[in-house]
Amino acid sequence: MIIPLDMKGSDHKYSMGRFFSRIKNSGVDVVFNVCEDIDNNSQTEINIPAILNLLNIPYTGSDIFGLIMTNDKGKTKHILVSEGIPTPKYRIFYNSQKISYSMRFPAIVKPNNEDGSFG
């Protein structure tokens, strides 16, 4: 069973409340969570495991903490460094910040708050 969700649309057929009700009343034993984003916003993917946790429904994939941490690459790098886990050097740049950083190339550039390597 696939239960669609649309948080921006005006069609209440796919609203968060409807989604919650359908999951709650579905009688499923486990959910194969393949949610990557809701309405093209990867920051919202934590909503699905949050709902499933509230309903005590087991699910596959990362839990809420894992998703939050991996959706903020800066926080993840900070934790890795503070725990002594080897990781390449990094720097976070902000839109209004002038980049004056001596960088060695090649370099990997990623958006800080996107899922995986999106962007």
C-alpha cells in the first residue's frame, strides 16, 4: 500500500492529517520508509519516522536522530571531529559571506542542509 502525502496542496485527500489517519488505521506490521522529501523539501523527511514513532509502528531506514544529523553536514562533521573520527577538513560558507579561504583542490562542495549529495 502506498499512502501519498502533499503538505502544500489544497487537496485534503493528501494532507498530513489524512496521512496520519490512514497510517494509524492501516493495520500494517512494518513500514518500508522510502520517503526522501515532502514537497521537494528534504528537511521534512523526518516527519514520516516521527509519525511512525508516535504510532509505535516499526519502519526501515534511519531514525529521526540519524536523519537530523545527516541533513546537517556541518553538525555531522563537528561531531565526527569532536569524537576523534578522521574526516577531511571542512568549512561552511554562508550566502552573505565573502569567501577568503585558502583551499586546496580538488574540493567537494555540497549544500549543508540537503539530503545525501543532492544539490
